[in-house]
Amino acid sequence: MKNLWFALLFAYSSIAASADTKPSPTLAYKLNLNDRSEDTFKVKLLVSGLKPENAIYQFASTAPGTYQVMDMGRYVRSFKAFDKNGKELKTEKITVNQWKIADVTKTAEIRYSIAETWDSVVKENHVYEMCGSSLENDHALINGQTIFGYPTGLQGLPMTLAIERPADWKVGTALDTNAQGQFVAKNYDHIVDSPILLGRLTKAQTVVKGSAVEIYAYSKTDKIKAEQLLSAMQDMLNAAGEFMRELPVKRYTFLWHFEDKNVGAWEHSYSSEYVLAEQEYTPEAGQGYKDISAHEFFHVITPLNIHSEIIERFNFVTPTASEHLWLYEGTTEWAAHVMQLRSNLITLDQYLKTLNQKVNIDTRFFDRNYSLSKISLTSYSVDGQKQYGNIYMRGALVAGLLDIRLLELSGGKRGLREVVLELAKKYGQSKPFAEKQLFDEITKMTYPEIGKFFDDYVKNPQPLPFKEYYEKIGMSYYEVKPLTNDVVDVAVKADFKDGKLVVADYKTSLDTCGIREGDEITSLNGEKVNVQSGNQFGGLLTKQKIGGSYTLTVMRDGKEQVLTLPVLTKKGERQFVFELNPNAYKKQIALREVWMRNLK
């Protein structure tokens, strides 16, 4: 009877398979970059085998790692569908990001144009430049979610991408190509995870722990070359390799865009991209490029190899927040700096200054009632976006405290680095963790005290115990440390408003000097204030000579005025100071020595 049952089951399966002879759907995208008219990307999608459940073509509402509403349907300028004979099929826009195709089973081709995000004016939810798209005469920047969509139900389907482009354009991307020269992606998530930079690029490459690392750079006036970036990054890449023990990818691509916008960077599983203002290359600039790329490079661990089920198959229709930005961004930012310390690329003093800066920013610019969990879970809201930047400050600070606590509890045998690498080995690229269980899982694999740590400093906004924890490794922490000498009083607070540096507040003793709130600051002592110097305006004022004066050139009501202001002084003090304790105990010093190196 058992053999008969299997025979009948096999026969039924064969009949059912032969009855459904319709081929599986295929997706082949074509992008024409030779036609760059109207600042729009011209896209064709050749399809076959579409079914009624694939009738809606979906553009992305957001993308992993952006934590912002994008609504890419806003940028679509035309959308049409055709059958195999070239006859146009009826289409209808049903939501901001969705087009419905009538007689979808007859669809052979979808054509649409979509505007680049950089130069398109929108009323709200501006797309970050490093997550957007740009189309110019000598280059193009493509982030998958800004150009491509997918028929509903086919997010997980493999796809190909053919790009028509000028013959002299180089292409930088982590995507592989097939025998026909088409780029191939495992699914829609993969193409979104793989930005493409094309055009007048320079290229450099190296090998780290057996993995190929490529660097592509676009520089508007050729001030920065890929070889210079590699020179700045090489030691960091080697340090990252030692910190991770081995790279979890066989190939990694850095994409650098230097023009007139200083925006930031965006991580991906196999690549990262950077949109920064072009400047003359200097060693100081190189250090900045090293720091920012160190952060993005570590993302090959989180979230590529440690990620929630929410990220595994991303919801491009409705933004869904994960609670674990403390891990994806906070731990990554901590690692970017501590791995340089442990490889002697930066000194302990430099590392402690970074801690000082992060506490300062956390205290002065963000709502400290926002826990890391709250920042994560509200990241798609307007209020949450205002606090989002603190994930790189408070998030990194909490990761540093967690590292010290783990080292203490393990007797110096296991810190945050080791726990993260254990998680990466357990999960890897294709196995997500359960969103609601990660805190409990880490607690079980470490110590009960870590559960309370998460409750206090990740889930809740308890004051961070810098003094208590850094004492464990023989260091002192002071919220305020008096100095014996007088120092320059900045006296003028400035802020950015509508892209301009303006006076936000000032000491009343400067009233007679003519300064007013809202004045646009254009020069300091005759030197023009640009984006970089504007970000460091307070620091520039502290460099003025005590007993002297300085000039501010301001614009007020359309007229330029030159103001002379005295250099004010105040009793010196330093805030948020981390320093070595010369009276530390032997066990504290021993734990510090462990903390300053990578454990085997």
C-alpha cells in the first residue's frame, strides 16, 4: 500500500506540473545613459510570464539604511506598458508609488522615465544625496531604489541590468556581470544594495585578508584621485581586517563622489558610497576620509552578517523600523575608532578626544530623553529624524561602555568585538535574527548583568555611567574640569539656516558692537566662511588672541557690514574630559591593556 501511495502521488505531481506550462516570470532592465535629456533616467523593463498578481508596478517608499521616507514615485515623469506587438496597454497610477497595468498577462515591456533626485525640487522628504541619483554630462550616480521598481510579488526574482553609456565611462559597482555584459542581481533587494557610479572616474585597488577592495572616485575638477584615497585608507583597511579577523566578502567596492555637496556616506553589504565637497587633498583631509570609510567598511559585519528579519526581506512599500540601530550604527561607529586605536593608527589621546566630542554633541544637540531604542523605532517620523544623528554619538558611547562591561565580567577574555564576531558566525548573510529576541539572546550568551545594561542604556535613557565604567580601566572622567588659566569665551553662537551660517545668539556685552541675531556670517577676519569652517565656527573663535579683537563680515537686509568684536575671556574649564588616572590600581591597568588590543 505504501508503494502504491507514492506511485499515485508521483503521478499526480507530474500531471499538475505538465498542466502549468506557463514559464516563470523574467525581469531584464535596460537603462539608457546616452540620453541624459531633461535630467531623467530612461528605463525599459523587458518582462515575460507576468500573472494577475503582478499587475501593480511598485516604486520604493524607502530603502534599508536610509531611515527616511523617499516615495520614489514622486520622481516618475512617464510610465507606459506594451504587449509583444508594441501595442500600449492601459496603466493607472493608484498611489504615489504604484502603477496598475491592465491586461498585465500580455505585458512584454514597461517603459518609464524618472527624474534624478539631486536636482529635483520636492516640498518635503528630500532624499539624502548619498541615497539619491544624479545624472550629468560626465558622470552618473545610481542608487537602485531611486531608478528601479518591481512588479508586486516579484521582489525576490533575479534580474539583469544592461546600461547603455558613453564608451569612455568607467563603471564602479559591486554587481557582477554575465557573459553578455549585463549586471546581475539576485533580487530587487540586491540591486538596491548595490549602488553604481559611472563616468569620468579614477580607480585604485588592493587586497585585504585575501579579499579584493576597489576604489572608484569622481572628482569634479580632478583634485582627488582614487590612488590618494587608497593611500589614506590602506592602513585602516588592514586594521579592519585584523579587527574582523577575516573579511566576510570576497570583493568590496568604495564609491567616492566629490563635487560641491558635503553630505555624508551610505553603507551597503558589498560597497559604500560617499558624497563630499571637493577640496585640495591634504593629509588632514585624508584622515577624515579614513575615519568615515572605517565606519562604512565595518558594515560588512553589521548588518550584512548580523541583521534582523525586518531587514532580510525589506518592506519597500511601508517603512518598518528595527529597534537595533544601536547595533547597526552605534556599534559600527564605535568599531571604526577603536580598531584604529588598537592598530596604533591613532593615539589614546586622539581616541579620548573623540569620546569627548561625542559626549559634547550628545549633550548639546540632542534630546537625552530619547533612548537608543526610541531613536530606532521613531526613525521614520519627523521628530525621530531630528534625533537620528545621535545614534552615531550616544550609540557609539554605549557600545564603548558595553565593551568595558563585557571585558570586566569575562576577566579580560571577551569584549564587544568578540561577541559581535560570534553573532556574525552564528547568523551570517542568509540567516536573520528574531527582532524581538536579540537582547535576550546576547544576555544568554554573555552574562545576566548585560540584560540590565540593555534595559538601562539602550531601551531606556538612563544617564551613561562614564565615571564608573572608565574607572574600571584606570581612567578618570570629569563632566567639568576647572583650568588654572583664562580662556577665550566664544560669546557668539552660530547655526545653519537655509544653507547659511547665521548668528543664533551672543553675549549681551557685544550689543554695542552692532551684532544682531539672524546676521548671515560670510567672513571671519577677512577669510570667507565655507561649509567646513562653518561647521567649526566656535573652534575658530577660540583661536583668537586674548586681549585682541576680530572682525565678522555679515549680511543684513541685503547689505554687507564689517563688525569689530572684542575677544572675551572666561575662567578656563574643560567639559566631558577622559584621561588616564595616574593612581590607577594594577587590576585596572591590566584591564586597560587588554581593552587597548584585539583579543585573539
